[in-house]
Amino acid sequence: MGHNIQQKIENLRNTLHKYNYEYYVLDNASVSDFEFDQLLKELQTLEMSHPEFDDENSPTQKVGGAITKNFETLVHKNRMYSLDNSYSKSDLLDWEKRISKIIEGEITYTCELKYDGASINLTYENGVLVKAVTRGDGVQGDDVTNNVKTIKSLPLKLQGDFVDNFEIRGEIILPLEGFNQMNMSRAALGEETYKNPRNTASGSLKLQDSAEVSKRPLDCLLYQVLSVNNEFDSHAQALEKARKVGFKVPETIQVVQSIDEVVAFVEYWDKARFDLPYETDGIVIKVNNIRQQEELGYTAKAPRWAIAYKFKAEQVSTLLNTITYQVGRTGAITPVANLEPVQLAGTTVKRASLHNADQIALHDIRVGDEVYVEKGGEIIPKIVGVDLSKRPQYSVPTRYAENCPECDTQLIRKEGDAKHYCPNDRGCMTQVAGRIIHFISRKAMNVDGLGAETVELLCKEKLIENYADLYALKIDEILPLERMAEKSATNMILGIDASKQMPFEKVLFALGIRFVGETVAKKLAKSFKNIDVLLAADFETLIAVDEIGERIAESIIQFRNQPSNLLLIERLKDYGLNFSLSEEELKHQTDVLAGKIFVVSGVFHKVTRTELKKLIENNSGKVSSSISKKTDFIVAGDQMGPSKLQKATDLGIAIISEDDFLKLI
Ligand code: AMP
Ligand code: ZN
């Protein structure tokens, strides 16, 4: 019986590994999404009831779930070097001359795109992924294995034979389509959008919740195999074999015989790169023969056997007509350059972000200047300099806005903050409307029949000043509004009324507390159960909650210290909004562990670590990730870290086993 189940689980895993490979690497699925999901669910169910057959590399790992609070630093077995740069054919010929002096015989080269993301070093043992470490400073990096495992195209288990133990290096990238989609949904929520795919990709690797990482459409493109026993003759051959066993090695790689051919490759991709689904900022040229590579070796910072060729970022110059300032929902000010429209990398550019006052001062950017606009890796063009020879005679240095463009209040800038803020959060129309627009948005209160434009209109007409006012709106107040038909007015009132049913976690998110996003709101709702307990919590209690950091805790305290916010909440309560978990949500919960703070460490057998944490929370306990004086219990599984053990002993905290814990509840 047990054996049969194990076999079944194994089979499912292998099938799903294969389907993943077909879908994400070969882009050629052999089953429907539905079929895939069914099999995955079946596997999840089996794994849940048979933890004894756990496998760290099961395809179910792709959905994430593991939390990493502090990423462990690991020393690279083989140092991760930089690359020297070249910018022209003559640079490339110089390189050829240098290496020809060291090695004998013909040289062939591989040409690859330089993928623009975050580099990663992957270790495989006996066909399975065991470690994924970031480049860091080249000597040591961070262990981000849990997060990397969620990348769909990356094989957790290889398809077929390869060398037993090896490292493989690649770049974790965020393809443009996925990046744009992420930004569109953030913009819809009034959240700040991500600047560029590269930073977003590397930032994603350092998220604490791997389930969040799994939602990001990351990809991993491989570019180097390091095998312990030198099984390969050439770099291209190694990559070719790697591709066969499941790695995503781009087809754009090409083996060439001369620098002239390298130049042709460069020239082709200099244009064609804009049609790629991801960003590239250059080409990497490598000596193909591994023995020759070894002979050439390394300088202090880069291999002698490889060189990067950097594309010129596309740049044009145009006239800076005006600088205007935008106000966000949190009051943050962003300066915007309004340009004489100009063609750049296939699009018409009219505006560019100037980021903040320091950026303007740094380049001494002035209205009336001829400015250089660049579209490098980034989506939003940026101004990189000024053509001083064209500066008008009587130009004056830019004086950064002192007052809010919306409400004329004097702007403030806190120490250490790059941005200016409009402090008039109650009277500044854009901020007022912005908060209400966030409140009604789909992921918050999801109010049907009311949109951003109507909110702005309602604010302008002084019918509402805050989100609580929405619930006091009367139909005969809104009917006289421009373009408001009876039907839409009714729908709006109905929609607002219906939103009163939204659960606590949505209400909490809708309040618009800085840094309290959707996931954080969920976590807080679960862990504090109602708003009064949450708002009464002190700093220590807040940060003791798993995933709640200092920045969030400070922001919650700041929010509650403002009496107007408390007043708003009282009003919303009177209107009947949910400020505590519902009976249904509480049903599965007890108070057995109320007030107790737990730290979970090690490997467990009867329940998974995630289940264990859930059990603690469902019984009103709190899960914390680090041991402190506040910790009441440590639930210790196998292989608990020695430093944790030491700390727990020092502080005299009770250490209990999995069984002890299950008895407790
Ligand atoms: P740099 O950071 O400019 O010194 O360039 C070195 C980095 O380029 C490496 O750490 C890799 O992350 C990245 N890279 C991107 N594509 C490739 C490629 N095809 N071959 C080697 N390195 C690459
Ligand atoms: Zn203002």
C-alpha cells in the first residue's frame, strides 16, 4: 500500500516536471492547463496526507510557501567574476590580439546576448537542484534557493543524464510583458510602479515570502556550466547538453570563427534587440574551447576569455519645455519633464521623470535646455544630461517647487528622504481623492458602480472628503451631478452599500495605511483579529508578528496616532463595516494560545512547517521568526539551527517538540 502510493507520487512528480519543461522551456505544451492543474492538485493532496514522502524538489514547490526572513550568506565555490567591456570593433580586435599572444591555435568564439537581470549560481547534485545563490560581491552571495525554486522554467529535477555534480550560472530576468502587467495592476491600485525589469527581478529574489515570488513571472536563462570533472570540450557543447536536460538556454547563441563575424552578430542584435521579449544591454563574446579558456584564466576582476560588448543606449536630444510636479496619494511629489515630442527607440517621448530635487540639481537641468533623453534598459525614459552649448543666454537654475501644485501648501522634505511631500493630507484634493480611489478599488472594497472620475467629481463638489463620507451619500445629492443618470446613481448607492459586507482584511487594506498592502493586511487581520487590538498593539508586539517589519510597524503607529484616523474608523464601524474577523473565520480558531509568541525551527514530520504556523495562528498564538525576550515557546523539529538553540537556552525559553505542541492544542 505505502509502496504503491509512493510510486504514484513519484510518477506524478516526473510527469509534472516534464509538463513544466514542455510548457515553460520548449514553449510547446502537450496537455491543457486544466489537465495540468488537475494533476498538480492530485499531487498536492497526496503529499499533504503523506509527508513521509516529502521531496524538496517536488513540482508543488513551484507555488512557494517557504518564508525566509534572513538570507544566509554562502561563499561561492567558484568566484563569480565581472566582465570587461568593449564598445567598438577596434576594442574587440585589441582583445583578440591580447588573447592570441597567450594561446596557440585557432580560436572560435560564442556570441550570446547579455541578459539584463540578476545573476544566479545554481548547484545540482545527482540531477536535482540543491542551492541557488546570488552573485553578491562575487566571492559570497545570498542563499535564495526557496525563491528560485518557484521560477517556472527552471528544472528542479533534470530530464535525463547530465554530469553528476555541477554548477550552472544564469540570469534571472523579468520579461517585459510580465513586467508591464505587474505595473499595470500596481498602477490600478494607486501603488508606485516598478522602475525597471532588472531591479524588479533582483528585488524579487529577496522577498521573504516565496509564494509572492511564485506569482512573479520570472524566468531563468542559463549561460555557463561549471563541471567538476571537465566533461566538456567546448562552452557551446556544454550549453547544448544543458538545454537537452531541461535548462532554458536561449537559441540566440551562435558559434563564430572570427571577430568580423562577432561584429556582424553585434550589428544584427543592436537593432533586433527591441523585438526581444526581454531586455539586453549588450553581447557577451567567449572563447569557445574550454582548454583555451583555462589557459587564458582570469585577471583580478574578470575572465580573460570573455568580453562584453555594450550597446549604445539610444539617446536623442530635445527641448525641455516645462517642469511640472505630480502629487501621489501619499503626498509624495514627483517632478516631470515635459519635452518637445521626439522619436526614441520606436516610440514618441513627450515626458520623462526627473525623480527628485537632487537629480535635477545633479545635472543642473533647466527649462529651455536642450536635454539628452535616453532609453536604456528602462521603460520610462530618463534625462541623462544637458547640451550646455545650446543653453540660452539668460537661463536660470531650476528652483524646485516650494509649494504643492494642487493645494499650494508648503512642501516638506524629511531627513533621509529623497522626495518632497505635501503635508496637507486632508485638504490636498489629489491626496484626498487618491485615498478614496484606493478605498473603492477592486482589491480593496471593490465598490461597484463607482469609479475614479466620479470620486474626483464628488470631492470637487464637496460631497465627500473622506471614504467614510461615501456611506452617508444620499441619492438626491448625487443626482444633480453632471452626467449622473438615475440608474447610475442608484447603482452607485447600491454598490457602496454592498461593500459593507467586505471582510475585515479588505477593509484594513482599504484604509490606505502606508506599507500595509494586500498581503500584510491579511496577515494583520488574522493575527490581531480585530481593529481595536491591532491599534492598541505596541511596536514590539507588531514586529513580533511574522513578516511585519519595523517600517510597517512604525507606519501603523503613525496612523493610529492621528485622531482623525480613529474618528474615521469609528464612523465606518457605525456604518456597519467589518472591523473584526467573522464568525466563520473565527470558527476554526480557538483562544488556547492567546498572547503566546512562538518561534518555529527545524524540520517536522506530522505537519509541515506552514501547517504548524497556521495551527499556531488559528489558536490565537503569534508566530515570530526570530527569538527574543518576548518569545514564549520554541517549537523545535529536527536539525534546529545551533545558534537558535544557543540563544533560546541563554534566554531561558521553553523548547518544545512537535508532539508537545500538538498536545498543547
Ligand atoms: P558585469 O555585471 O557588467 O560585470 O557583467 C557580468 C554579468 O553579466 C554576469 O554576472 C552575468 O550576470 C551577466 N550576464 C548576462 N548575460 C550573460 C552571458 N550570456 N554570459 C555571461 N554573463 C552574462
Ligand atoms: Zn497638496
